[in-house]
Amino acid sequence: MKPPNVLATRHYASRVAWLLLACSLFIFPSLSYAAAGPLDLTLTLTGISSVVIFVLAYALVMTEELLHMRKSKPVLVAAGLIWALVAWVYVQAGMPEEAETAFRETLLEYAELLLFLLVAMTYINAMEERRVFDALRSWLVRKGFSYRSLFWITGVMAFGISSIANNMTTAMLMCAVVLKVAEGDDKFIGLCCVNVVVASNAGGAFSPFGDITTLMVWQAGQVPFEGFFALLVPAIVNFMVPAVIMNFFIANRQPAALQENVWLKRGARRIIVLFLITVAISVLCHSILYLPPAMGMMFGLGLLQFFGYYLRRSLPRSLERKRERYSRRGDWKKLEQLGSVVPFDIFSRIARSEWDTLLFFYGVVMCVGGLGFMGYLSLLSETLYGNWNPVWANVVLGLISAVVDNIPVMFAVLSMAPDMSEGNWLLVTLTAGVGGSLLSMGSAAGVALMGQARGIYTFAVHLRWVPAILLGYIGSIFTHLWINASMF
């Protein structure tokens, strides 16, 4: 992997477009906007100071690898400063309740997403602790597939799994398989990592649970749950086009088969079933009862806690039965493994959630919400959706998501709430989800794999395949415009 200072420089360069976009908002005249507050602060010292604070915070986020400082820290501080400035102006104007109401509304939007993501992460961590993903990796390793078969299997599985699990977890699972099977063949590993990143991002684009951006659009009520499946074919095109091109550069060799046996821990299959039940309850809560999906997810967390209680209470009896069975068989290896069994702890699974990401999400949401309340999002909305065709605006936002985290991009669009057809809402969901595949640092999956396959999958390795990935990006857009034309 490149030295930290080089990586940070590239990270900085890739984000310059966002900073320029933020600064360029000053040249547009102020416009009234429904999400903005009653006071226009866009050209005031308070507004300009808030934008500078946000830009500085984001600059610190960009240098995370250089400073070794978690990305949540600067945006949390920036969010507090921005809303403090907003509140001070409204207190001086005799309207403190306006700022308080706006802050509470923004906080509520974040809280719903936080609870949803927290439960999803807990289930994923629980399945990981029960060795579900290890067993899947072991099965693939034992089969001894050819390199070309492994390329397609890991890509297809990444596409499928990321529709229900987050793309970073999915990508890391598939990368672990490739690193294990093709150890020493750096060229093939790098190629597979590019394919896995593209597949993971594409797979999350057609499912409300596949990515934070799709979840945000669904919870905002812009697209119904079943509406996202209209993006299935465009997402497949986005994955298949670069995969087919890369396929011709794979030597069809056969790696040596490896023997690795992994046993699922007790309750693993039942936790998978509980997760599917939780997802179904969440969908029904939103579509039938018109309640936030987070309510269904929290109900499912309660089910997991009850099951965890059952696993702990029944563990002694289960261990005793297994000791008797293994003793009769003379299986001393498994008997030895029983000594390392620890009780299932649901709260340890919650603690292992990616809290830095969740807190970074809070900071970004609150910063963007504060800037929107000042009136800046109305300027961006008028620039993109007032002067441009929505289709072109959504395509450009997808390209921006390659250099800017797609979370603030999508939150900004939802805060703007432009008057668009369902087809265009699906388009911006698609482009924001798959646009991050254009660069290795454009998505959480790519950043994770650069660390996991250090020195093998790099910024430069991914960059070589950008033309193929861009063809897939363009192809998915045209496919959506063609097969879903009735939605526009």
C-alpha cells in the first residue's frame, strides 16, 4: 500500500470537487425554500462561517490516514458549532423555538436510521460470531474452483449478499476467500477485489436494506419498498459489464484445493431465520401500519435478545450432551474445542458495531441539516434541479459520490426534496449507490479492501479498470431509463 502521506494526498485530491461545490454556492442569489428557516443566512457572516467550519471538518476527514484520527471527531464538533451559531442568531432575532424545532426534526431523522442500522449491524455481528461467514468461506475454499470460476462466484455472491448485508462486510468476506485461495497471485487478487467492490455496491442499490442511501430514500417515503426492485436489472448491468471485460484478463488456472473445516456454532441457523423475520416485520410495519421501519427492527432486536437468553441458559445442558456424544465417538479434537466455548452475549455484539461510522453519520446529517436550515441547500437545489434536467442532475450526483461519501450526497438530495418522478428518485438512488465504484476510495467496501489486501488492491490497481466500470455505470443508467420509462 502507498505510504500514508501519499494516500492522504490522493484522498484530498479526490475530494476537492466537493469543496469547490460547497464554496461555489456563494455566487448564487438567495432563494426561498421550504426546508430553509425563516431567516436567510446564506450571505451572512454566520452562514459563511458555518460553511468554512464544515469544509475544515471535511478536510480533516480526508486526512484520516495521515493523522490517524477517526473521521467522526471533526464532524461531531462541526455539527455542534454550526447549530450553536444557528441558535444564537435565532435567539437574537427572538425566534429560539424555530431553531429548536429544526434541530429536533433533523435529529429524529438520524435517530430512526441509527436504530435501524444498529439492529442490522448487531444481527450481522451475531451471525459472524456464530461463524456463519467463516463456514461460507470454508465451503468455497474446499471446492477448489478455478480462478475464473472463483472470480464469478465471489462476484455473484457479493452482489447477492450485499442486498441484505452491508457492502463493507460482504466485500471483506469475499476478499478473505480470494486471499485464502489465490495466495501469492497478486494480479488475480487485485482483479477480484475490483470485481467484489463493484458487485457489492451494485447489489446494495436495488434493495432498501442493501445500502444506507437506499434505506434513507425508503424511510423518507420517496420510493415504496417494492419500488426498489425495479433497479435489479440496471444493477445487474452495472456489475456484469465490467465483470465481463475483466473476465478476459483472467488466466484460467486451477489453484490447489485447501482443506479447512468450519462448524457453525449452536443457534447460527436460527439467528439467520430471526434476521429474515425481523426484516419482514420491518417491511410490514412501514407498508401496512405506516410506522417507521426502525420500530420493526427494534422488535427484532428484542427477539434476538430472548434467543440469546435461551442460548446462555441452555449452554450447560448442550455442552454436557456434546461431551457425552464426542466421548463415545472418541473425537478428542472436538472435546478440546468445547473447553473454549463462551456464552452468547448480545450486548458484546452491539458493542462491536461500527460506532465511528454511526457517529460520523450523525455529524454529517446534522451539519447538512444546519446548512440546509440556513438556506444553502435551496441554492444547490435551484442550481441542479432548477436549471438542469433532473436526469442529468442525478447522473452528476452519482459521479460526485465517487469522490464524496454518498451519505451526505443522498441526505442533501432528500433535504432539498426536489419535485421528481419516482423514476428519477430511483435514478439518484442507483447513481449514488454505484457511483462510488468508480474509485477505490469512493465506497466503504473499497476503503476496507485496501486495508485487508494491503499492497495488493490499491488506488492505482482500481484506477486501471475505471473505463470498464464507467461503461457499467453508463449502461445501468440507460437500462433504467429504458425499462422503467413509464416511471418518469
